Amino acid sequence: MARILKLDRMEILGFKSFYGRTRFDFPDGITAVVGPNGCGKSNIGDAISWVLGEQKASSLRSDRMEDVIFNGSEGRRPLGMAEVSLHFKNILSGTNGGGNGNGHDAGPGDSEAHADDGGLRAEAAATSDGDDHAVPIPSAADGEAPAPLTITGIEEIPEVVVITRRIYRSGESEYILNGARCRLKDIQDLLAKTDIGSRLYSTIEQGKIDQVLAARPKDRRAMFEEAAGILGYKSKRRQAEVKLEAAQANLLRVNDIVVEVDKQIHALRRQAGKARRYQRLVEQLKEKRLSLARRRLLALDDDRRMTMSTLEGLRAEEVAALAGLAADEADLERLRLQLEEGESAARRRREEIHALDLEIDRIEERLRSGREQVRDLGSRIGDAGREIEALAARVSGQEARLHAVVAEIAEEEVRRRDAASARQGGQEDENGRARAVESLERGLEEARARLLGHLDTITATSGRRASLDEQLRAARAALEKLALETAELQSARDRAETEAAAHQRESAAGREREQALAAEHGARTTAVRAAAERLATADRRAEELKGRAAVLAERLAALDELERQRAGFSEGAGNILKGSAGFTPAGVVGDRLGVPRGLEKAVEATIGELLEGVLVSGTGDAARGIAYLRNSAGGRVSFVPETRGVSVAGGAAPAGESGDVPAGPGVLGRLADRIAGVPDGPVAGILARTFLVEDLDRALLMKESHPAFVYVTPQGDIVRLDGGITGGDGRALQHWLLARRAEREEIVRQMSEIAAAREESEGVLPRLRQEVAAAEDRLRVAADSVQEEARVALQRDLKLQQARTELDRIDRALPLIGGERIRLERDRDTWGSAADDLGGQLEADEAARRTMEEAIQAAAADLAARRADLERVRRESAEARAADLAGAERLLSLGRERDALQETVRDARATIERRAAERDEWTSRAGQIGAQEIALEQQRQTALAGRAEAAARDEAAHAGLAYDRSRLHAREQSVKQARAVHAALRERQQERELHLARIEADLEHLERACRDELQTTVETLRATAPPPEDALTLAEREAEVQAIRTDLEAIGPVNLMAVEQQQDLEERFSFLTAQKADLESAVASLRETIRTLDREARDRFRGAFEAIQGHFQECFKTLFGGGRAELRLQQDEEDVLEAGVEIVAQPPGKRLQKLALLSGGEKALTAVALLVSLFRYRPSPFCVLDEVDAPLDEANVERFTKLLQELRTDTQFILITHNRKSMEAADLLYGVTMEEPGVSKILPLRFE
């Protein structure tokens, strides 16, 4: 027995145009929804799709999912939530899971969710991922259902199932199953197991028929797959393929890892052997190196003592050698100074001789230059004379040519004036002939245009004549038809008038009853709203108080935790309070003080960092705490011993012992009197001498009159004993301690107030809920009465409206028909007369056309003759213009030659004048240079005499310098020998120092080696007993160490963790080998599962396709009254699971053709036949049809409703329509109206 959920009713609240809670009851059979356009009919179908899990806003005719919430109207505010609930009843079908109720065998149509054969169980086990657990379904809210059950296929589904979906303005949404929140997947699983699921053909809206027909064959196949029940197979096959790919990928990775781990194990076995041998050699090496280090240390110590003794003797010899060397170097320096003075005088003499040599060379150079200039000037003077003679001869020849060119220019100008006069006369003749030709051309074009216009007139007249004849024939036929329609309409009007009068009388009485019920309903609605508002206000108040209490409780817990952890204390205070100093402190000063609210800043300004001062029993604890903090670098802190009888800080007598106490306006009293829990000691003393004043000005005044006290304001401004003033804005460092305590006290107070308010609010809620429930009951009774009366009124108004509509139609039609008849008779007479007139006009137009054509031919012949004469004149004018252009070009050439000759003559004469002036200037310059040569020769002789005298003085001084140089050389040799002796001593000393440094470096190196490599020190080695003497030398012992090191190096890199790594890898290899076997088994199992799924899916699809094919052919013949149609699988696909579905149809009297060639009505009928075939094969529990009958005519609507009647036994139909025939087929009719703009209301009407 199959499980089927029958749709019982739907409740809508705030969805699209449905403002208030609206209930739809759906009986078995057909429910129709009617109403004018825009009233919200289609919103009902959208609500069903939405609550069943539709996730696309565009499918709901919205941009965003939040748009489905009622968005307000002129009289109503927007809602914050939309809710739709579907109520199902669980019934048992007498057919098998895949049966269709019409006697077909179960099998291909079985739902994949109900399959119970072994193959499917194996497939489910192979593809299960552990997420398909049983989901408990709680009982319905009204108590009709049994105890909560689960949808696992073993336990039963409740008798009543309520599915609810809500969405809020914030975008949050929720699904509710029988009053309990759940996931969308839970609802989808439930629907799949109850034969509802997601059907492509369960909701068919406007345009869906065209989408079905226009879809590609592969897209159309989806409906057949769903009907065949293989969508689950394909989904599970995809899951199996994904898991297979993942398993294969994992297997590949595991194989790679196994191979790599095996290689690593082999490598680690060798490394482990090397590691063991390496460790043995390392131990031997350490022992040898320790023995060698002891012997090296003894040898180095002996060598260092001997080296230091030798070095002291060398340093004494070096001091004596340095003293003798210093005396020799002083005498050498004196001789060098004496020689440098003599050489300096010799350099000055040489510089004087050199200067004289330069002066002689300069004079001789000037003499040579003057002679060269004289020769050059003579050459220039000769060249200038010859150039002047040549230029004079060339100027004479060019002037003769210039006179000849001027004469030629005059002759050419005379010839051009004569030619221009003749050319002007020819141009005037040419222009006259051209104007005559243009005039003839314009006339000819105008004549042709007139002829074309006349032809258009003839054509138009002929068209009007033919149109008038056709209109005359149509008018006579229309007049005959109008006579018959008038008689029929008159008879129908008499019948409609009688029916309208009867309905009018019934409607008047019904309206009075409806108004009374509506008034009662409005009053009760107001009462419900008021009660609901009071309840909502109380609920919000209770929730608000609950939320505030929770926030305050969290804050209180946080403050307590901060207090417990001592958060915010300085590092030193935190360390002491932990008890780390060896004693237990009594807390901090701030813990003891009871500071009134508003005085926190004043107290903080007064005692400052003492707020977190640690309270101790005595100075001993304070001393221990300070020592602990200093030793552990744990920070700083102030300690406050709790002692009795402490005097006021600063040595002054405590306030109160003196009679002169600050008082007066603005003085609020002693600060200590306002604070509770002040500990004895320095804090009490500070607070005792501190007075609280209103402001800083008052504090300064009191300081002048009573300087022995401290004054502080509530804002924290303070005037101290020493006169220092502190103030300003901002929080001090320790203010958190007092503020935290004040905040905690305030929170405790608020929580107490909130608890009292919550108790009062929660006591009111039960009474308010009872009031709301009672008001809703009264409203429900009134609403039922209004709805019943409205239903009766709707039925009555529909009948009255139909009668009035018929009367209005007839009344509008009769005058129209009469007027149309008069118009047609008038048009018939007018068109006959006009046709006769047009016949005579056509004959006259033809005669005029022939006359125009003859005149155009004559004008064309005259125009051709005149064009030939014009061409001859234009050729003659062109030849004359060419001759004139040639003359102008020659005249231009002669002018350019004349200008060039004139320019050349001017340039030559200017050059002659310039060269003559240059020649005169050069002659004068040559005379001046001759006079300068005489003066320069006298200067040269004077300079030669001075140089000879200076050279004689230099020769005399050169002999004295030679003697000084010989003495300096002898002294230098003596100093060199002394330096060599000192250098030898210094070299020996450096050798010993270097040797000592090597010893020290060897000792340091030996110390580092002992510390870093042998884990010992040289002091330990020195303290160790000397090793026994043996025959081995240090070199031989080093050879032994080196041999061991060579063995270690021969081993190569060693992995010291190889042994442990080998064990770990062997364990991992065993684990991976087992995993590999499991994965190979899983891959084989998944491949077998996929093959099983493919085989069963093909069998199911073939069986379903053949059954639907039979239903489709039968439905097609029923809807078309004959013909045939066929469903075909595409032949280009080898696998039936991938082949698309094509539709071919042959309406009666036509050839077999594809869908694209059918008319619009034929396409609609074909789509209806296909959808009905799918329903017949696998009925859906319910189906929403949204104006699918709109493209059908009246006869086809009758066939369509007949098919719906056949299917109603298995399917509930919700039919949204405007068609009267479709309404007549319904068992229940819902009228949807918008009495209030933007708000939909329903009126049910059941047909008996």
C-alpha cells in the first residue's frame, strides 16, 4: 500500500497580497480560483510552490525572497513576516507504489523512494554517506495525529502532517513540521517518501505549456525521467561517481605513499646500521681526544713559561738600542735642515733664470709672428686687386643681357593684350549658348516630372476604383448579416431582462443582512486587535526585561571574574597578591574603601597609587615583599601596614585635634567622614587631613586661610600640602578599581528592580492570553457568519452580474448594429456614385498622358542639337585659353630672368667696393707691424744680458751644496746601522710574542674544544692526575684520533633517528597496506553499483516511455477528435539515458509534422495531451493549473475539462482560470477580490 498525503487545506498570513490569515479548504476533485486580473489569484499557486521549498525568487515573480512579504497598502502597514501552512492527511492508496490507479501494472512507474528490491538496497548501501538519518516527525498541533514517528520507511507517517514556512524582513526563514522547526531537507525527504516530491508538472503556470513545447529534446526529457522515477537513480549515480572518483584518487595517493614508504624503509634499514657504528666510533674518539688534550695542555703550559722568560730579556736589550738610535737620528735631522736651506736658495736662482728664458722666448715668438703677418698681408693685397678686375669685366656683359630681356618683355605684353580682347568675345558667346541649353534641360525635366505625377494620379484613381468595387460587395454582405443578428439579440434581451429583475430583488435583501454582519465583524476585529496589542506589549516588555537581566548578569559575572583574577593591577601588586612572597596579604586599599558614587575621582586624586597599595600586617611583611620583588624583577608596589595610632602624614597633628578646622560655604566636609572602611595607617592619615570642597576656586581660597590641610573637588582637582595643584580632564590610572566596584553595586540594584518588574509582567500575561483567545473565538464566529453570507451574496451577485452583463452587451450591441446598418447603406450609395465618377476621370487622364509624351519627345530632339553646338564653341575657347597660358608663362620667365640679372649686377658692384676698402686697410696694417719689430729686438738683447749674470751666481753656490750632501750621507749610514740592530731585536721579540700568542690561541682553542666537544674544562684537565708515560708521541696520538675521524667521515651523513624512524615507518606501512586493500574493495563495489543503477534506470525509462507514448496517442486523438501523434527518442544518442524526446503530431486533415509548424491552438492542445499523459502514467497527489486554458477556444476547453474529470480520482486539481466552462467543472469555487486596494480576500462557493 502506497503512502499518499492528501492536501486538506492551506493557511496564508502576510504572503504577497494576502494581509490577514486566510484559509483555503481543498476537497477531492477540482477547486477553481476566479477573479479579475490583478486580484492575487496566482499568488495562491506561488504560496504552494514556496512552502514546498521553492528557492528561486524569480519563480515566484519576485526579485528577492523578502518581496513575498506583504509590503503594505494605502490603508495597511507592511508586515514583518510571511507564513504559509499546508495541511495534509495521510491516506493509503489501493495501488502499488508505481501504479497509476487505472489498472496498469506496477514496475516502471514505481517511485525510487519506495523500491524494495535487493539491487536498490545494495545501491543505497554503497552510496550512503551517513547523512540520511531518521528524522522524527512530531504530532500535529491540534492533537489529531498519533505520537511522533519517523520517516524511515519502517515506521508510519502521522495521519495529519502540517508543513509551514516563514520568512522575516531580515531575510531569516524557517521551516516547521508539525509545530517543530526542521531543515528543508527533512521536508523534501518526507515529500519524496509520500509521492509528492518536486514534480516538473505538478505546478503548471501561464506560459509553461509553451515552455514544454519550445524546450529542447534533452530538456523535455526531464519530465519523462521524473515520471519514470529515475531522478533518484541519476542523483544516486552521480553520488556514486563522485565517491568513485574520490576513492580512485585516494587509491592513487595511497599507492604512491605505499611505494614511497617502502623505499624509505629500505633506506632507513641501512641508515640504522650506520647510526649504530657511528655511535661506537664517537665514544672511542671522545676517549682518545681527552687523553690527547691532557698531554697538549701540559706541553703548552711548559712552552708558555719558557717563552715569557725569553721575551723579558729581549725587551731590556730593545730599550738600550732605542736610546742610541734616538741620538743619531737627532744629529741627522739637523744636517737635513741645513741642506734643505741651501737647496731652497738654489731653487730660487734657477727660477729666476727660467723666467728670463721665458721672456726671451716670448719676444722671439712675437718677432716671428709679425714677419708672418707682413707676408700674409702682401698676398691678400695682390689677390684683392685681381678679383676687382675680374668682377668689373663680368658686370659689363650682364648689363648688356639685361637690356635685351627688357625689350622682349615689352613685346610679349603687347601680344597678350590683343589675345585677351579676342578671348573675352568668345567667352560671352559660350555663356549664352550654355544658358539656353540649361533652360531647355529644366523644361524637359519639368515635363517629365509632370508626366510621372500624372501617371501616379492615374494609378491612384485605378486603385480607388477597385477598392470601391470591393467595398460595395462587402457592404451588401454585411447588411444581410446585420439583419439576422438584430433579430437574435432582441429575443435574448427579453430573456435577460426578466432574470435581472428577479436577482435584483434577492440582492437588496442580502445586502442588508451582509451590512449587519460586517458591522458586528468589524467591532469584534477591533476588540481582537486591541487585546492582541496589549498581549504583544506585555510579551515585548517581558522579553525586554529578560534580555536586560541576562545582559546585566553577564556583566556582573564578568566583573566578578575580573575581581577574582585581579585584572588591571600593576605587575608588582599582582605578584604580591598571588602569595608568591611567602606571606598572605590582606588585600588592597581599594577593596576596603566604601566610596560613595561621584567621589571616585576625588578619592583617587587624594591617595593616588595607594588605591592598589597592598595591606600587610606589619613592616616585616612589607620588607619581605619588597625583597621578593627586587630579586625576581617582579615590579614595584606600595605596602600599607595595618597599624593603630598612626599620625597624620607629614608630621602635622591629625585634623580634629586642632580647633582651626576648615569650614564655610563650599566646604563639603572631611573626606574621611564620607568614606567607609578606611584602614588604619597612612591612608587614614591622608584622608583625615583632606577636605572636600565644591570647586577649585574654593579650594584655593581655603588653602590660603588653612594651609595645613589638603583640598579636593569631586572632579578630582586637588591642592596638596606643599601647595602643588593637580587637575584637568581624563581618568587616572587607578580609577578602574573604584569604578568597577560602583558599577557592580549599580548592576545589583538594577537586577533587583528588573526581577520585581518581571514578576509583575509575567503575572499579567496569562490573563491577557485568555482575553485574546476569547476575543479570537468571538471573531471567528463572526467571520464564519460574514463568510457564509458573502458566499451566498457572491453566488447571487454572480448570477445578477451575468444577467446585467448580458443586458449591457445586448443594449450596447443593438444601437451599434443599427448605426452600422445605416452607415453601410450610406457608404454603399456613396461608393457607387464615386465609382462612376472615377471611370470618366480615368479616360480624360489617359488622353492627357499621350499629349505630354509627344511634347517631351520634341523637346528632347531640340536639346540634343543645341548641346552639339555648345560643345564646338567650348573646344574653340579651350584652345584660346591654352595659348594665353603659354604667353603668360613666357612673360613670367622673362621677368624672373630680368630680376636675377639686376640682382647679380648689384652684388658684383658691392663686392668690388668691399674688396678695394680691404686692400687699403691691409696696406696700412703692414706698415704698423714693421715699426713694432724694431722695438721688440731691443727688448730681446736686454733679457739675454740679465740671464748670463744669473747663471754665473748659480754656478758659485753649487760647490757648497755638494759638501753638505756628503756629510748627510755619512750620518744616514750610521742611523741605518743602529736601526738594523733595533729591528733585529724587535723581530726576535715579535717572534717570541707571536709564539706566545700562538700558545694562548692554542690554549683558548683547546679550552673551547674541551667545553664544546668534550664537555669538560682545562681547569678540570689540569686538576686531573698526569697520564702515565708511554712510548707514543703527540703526533702518534693525533694520528690515532685522525684515523677514527677518517672512519667517521667514511661513514658519511648519519641519521641518528633512523632506528626510531624505521619502527614508525614499518607500522605506517602496515596501516597503509590495509587501507589500500579497503579502497580497492570500495572501488570495485562502487563500479558494480553504477552498473546496477544504469541497468535498472534504463529498464524503468523504457517502460515509462512506452506507457506514456500510449497515453499520449490516446489523449491526442481525444483532444483533436482524430489525427495521430508520436513521441520519439533521438537516434543520434547511443544510450537511452541520454537521448532527448521529440514530439511529432498530425492533426486531422494535415500531414505529420514537427511542433514548430503547428498553429498556436494546436501547440496548446498538444502540450495538454502530453501533460495529461504524464498524469495518467504517474498521477501527482495534487496539481496547480494557472490559466493553462487561456489559449484554448470553447470546444477545446470542454475537451480539456473532460480530461480533468477523468483524472480527478487520483489527483486534486487547483485550477486558476477566467473561463466559464472551466468554472463549471469545479467542485469548489473561490472568488478572489480586492475590495480594499492591495489586499486580497476570498469568497468560497461550493457547487452541489
